[in-house]
Amino acid sequence: MTDPLATDPPRDPRHPAVTPALTFDSGGASLPGVLHVPAGKGPHPVVVLLHGFPGNERNFDLAQVLRRAGYASLVFHYRGSWGAGGSWSWSHVLQDTAAVVAGLRDEDLAAAHRLDPRRVMLIGHSLGGFAALMTAAAQPSVAAVASVAGFDFGTVAALCRADPSLRKGYVEAFAGELGPLRGTSGEALVAEVEAAGDSWRLAGLAPLLADRPVLLIGTSLDTVTPHEVHHEPLVAAYQAQPIKRLEHHVFATDHALSDHRVTLARTILSFLSRCP
């Protein structure tokens, strides 16, 4: 068996690897995506890679590794980001993720791209980790879910309510990342988090994820999602449920896992190999 991090798989002349551009409709906006289809007749399990805020790291390296390992992988943009139509909001991210999962289950689309609509898995980074866990909790048919340096909006809502200076810091931080986004502001984004409150606290999802494989990866050199705030309490809550197929790690790296991309890829491949 070839190593998907180091070796290309054999070419299949009848069913070659391809990289089609796809679009998905969500809320009247067209979401652009790129599907990485492996060689072989399939049907192939599908991994949706959910990027963070605003989406500077889109995890295309993981998409290619997953394809070489036999998984179809999709990277797409949410509404209001990177040229996609509509306006940006955290709620739109959740709606867009649900719309993409539904689109991948369409029988015609699945047949056209050799996909297995019964095996859709979600892997998200930062905001994407939040969206992955929230979507998997809402859709029991999602086969497995992974959150990498996930951002716990419910926890941040409580922190902002308790500390006005911290709230101001989040307003300024969000406002500083709006270049590729449209239709929002730092103040609007913090207000949306506060309005959602505990309904966006990831620990509360534990009962809804108890019967599925869950991977949580924290990052100990991370100032965006410090693992003591965003990772460790979540691991404790999921262990207490318990989520029986929970796997968790903390890597000594930054928020983008800049010097741990191979470690990240191997961890994800190992996790997926143990999923049904």
C-alpha cells in the first residue's frame, strides 16, 4: 500500500483522479467549491474540509492527501467570503455547511462524481471545527467529525458578557480580518455570538455525538483558540458523556498548525481509517 503523504497512487485510465469545480446553492447564494475525486470506480467516501475565519488556511494539502488515500475531498467557500455571493455571518456558515452536506447526498451528483452519499464526514479548522461539530450534531447521518483548533463560540459569548474589555478585543480582532468578506462588521459578529449564547457552546453537543467517531485536536501555542479555553473543557465534557469513539490530541504548534501539517494529516488519516 502506498503512503498517501509521499506517493501518488497508480493511475486508473477508466476512472482517473479528477478535480471538478462545483457550486452549491445556500440561501440564494452560489457557493464555489473544488472536489478532489480519487482514481477508481468508487463510490468513494467524502470528506468536507471546512475552513476558518476568514479562510486564509483552506487545507488544500489535506484535500490532496485524502484523495491519495482514497477519499473524495471537498473545499468550498461560505457565503460572503472570497467572492462568493451573499453576506457573511456565523449563522450563514452553519446554513451553508448543512446545504453542502445535503448537496453531496444528491444521488445524481454522487453518481456523476463516484461518491458514496452514505459516507460523508466533516473536518473543520477553527470556525470550521465549530461548524463541523454543530452540523454533525444536527445531522445524525454524518458518519464522523473532526475539529482542529476549533473555536467554541458559546464559551466566547460567556467571556464577552463577563468582560467588556475582552469583548472589545474580539470586536477589533474580527474587524481586522474582514478583507475577503462582505456584509458584516466586527461589532455585528460579536453581537451575533452573544445572541446565540449557550446554544453555540460545543460541550452541549455531547449527547448528540455520543454514537459517532469524534476527533478533537488542540494547539498549545495558539493565541486564537487557547487549548485551555477551547479544547480541554470540550474533551472533558465529551469524555463524561461518554463519547465512546473520542480521540483527542494537543500539538505544540500555532493556530494554523504551520509546522505540524504532516502530523495533522497522519492523525486525520489514522482517525478516518478506524471509522465505519
